[in-house]
Amino acid sequence: MFTKLAGVAGLLVSLAAAQASTTQRVIPTLSPQVDAAPSLTPTVYDPVAPNAQQCPGYTASNAQNTSSGFTADLTIAGSHCQAYGNDINDLTLEVQYQSKDRLNVKIYPKNITPENSTQYILPSSLVMQPEWDGKTTAEESDLALTWSNEPTFQFAITRTTNGEELFSTYGHVIVFEDQFLELVTNMVENYNVYGLAENIHDWRLGNNYTQTFWATDSGNTVDGNVYGTFPWYQETRYNAGGNTTSHGVYGRNALGQEWLLRENNITYRTLGGSFDFYFLSGQNADGSSSALTTIQQFTQDCVGVPAMQQYWTFGFHQCR
């Protein structure tokens, strides 16, 4: 009996070995050259890279008031420059005074179709999209938008209380291509900007820093792109007499981005999508503004707060 069982067991082992030998996938040893890639210089460090600010910009026309703000047509103001892609000839400008403390500026292609909408429009199902509260008008807002066509379309965001300029593209052109968007805002001297996470950098970002947004599993890269992408900054201005003012800027976009912080301006670049900016006044009921109020406006009205986690889920985590 034991002989028969041993024979059966041997047969099963032989069959299993035969099956394994016929189904096992052979993995070839690859050449080390597959890990090699051409050395590429980022455009921000390339002195001969095309300068998108030499593009013609856009001209605004056909401005129409709406219940929440206004819209206008933007048409390219010269020959296509094709700096890093194909220029979009016709755009739509949409301005909404969404609440007393929040102003939204959208710029997107005029001809949006079901076939190309996902290239330019970020669905609210993926990233929360703030909306008009249904009542705020330009006259009731903490913020005001002014614009000009001299020499090309440019706009500025100011406080209605004292005219303080928070954001201004004056002196720069707007670039909108199918694979490249660029917008530049002027900044005050020695500006203090915080945010644009995730990064391992000084808390105050400084005015000689480039923040790349391309999420990567790199846990401790100093001044490099790491896990998260939060295209939002808060600026605090320390005025004479100990008085401070604060406001926030949120660029709602899920594509690869660069924020170039330089001495006199900040350049916003992205690989696609559209311009979808939210400006937060940070103002309190008494007319003052603070960093705390700015952050509260951002978390409560723009991106929401994280869901409360169950206590029993807190435990060992191999990685963040």
C-alpha cells in the first residue's frame, strides 16, 4: 500500500514539475543600457530655450456682464509663436465674484467640444470646484478686477477697501497653447510667499526658487518635487507699524506645473488644462486680513477639509 502511495505521490510531483516547466515564463536579462536616458536640461535652466513672453498675447473684446461677473472673448493679438505647442487662437474669459471674499478668473478655449473637453477642463468630480454663492455681485466683493488691452490683454486684482494690488499681469503677455500655458504676475519687493507644497524647503519660499509640480515617490528630495501637488500660495505683507495683510491665490489645475518665484514676479506654467484662478481676500469682518482667515477661506470654500478617519485605522504605515 505504501509502495502504491509513494508511486502516486511521485507521479503527482512529476506532473507538477512538468506543468511548471511548460508554463513558467522566462525573464530575459536586460541590457544595462535600458536604464539610460538622454540628458535633458529643464527650460528654466536652458539659456537658448524659447521665451514665451515674446509671444503676442491676446486682445479682449465683446465683454458681457453676467449676474455673477462678466465674460469676454480673447483673440490672439498677432502671429502664432508656437513656443512649446500650437497656439489657441480664440479663448473665453470668465470672471465670477463667487463670494464676498473669493474671486474666480477662468481662461479656456472658446471651442470646447466633447472630444477635447478633458484636455482643457478639470472635472469637479476629480477636484472640487468652488461655485458662485448665488448672491454676491462685484459691488459687494472684497476684491475687484480691472483689465486693459494696452498693449495686450492684462488684468489686476485689488482690494476694494484700499486699492491694494494683490495680483497683476500688467507688462506681461498671456500664453495659451495646447501643451503649454504661461502667466506672470508682478510681486512687491521682498515678497513673502508660503505654500506651493509639497516641498522640502524653507517655510518662506523666497524669490529665487522654482517649485515643480509633478508628483513623485521621493521622500526627502530637498527643493525637488515630491509626493503631493498643492498649487496654492498665501502671501503676507509686513507693513510699517506692525500691520500685516494676507491673501491667497489658488491655481486649480491637475497637470504638470512650474511656479517660478523670481525677484520681481512669479511665473505660472502648466503643460495643459486652462487658467482657473481663485483669489482669496483673507479679510475679516473689520476689514483687516490675516493668514489664518486666508487659510480658512481656502480649506472651507476651495478644497474642503480631509475626512475624519476612524481611530482604529491609525497604526503602522510603511510609507506616507
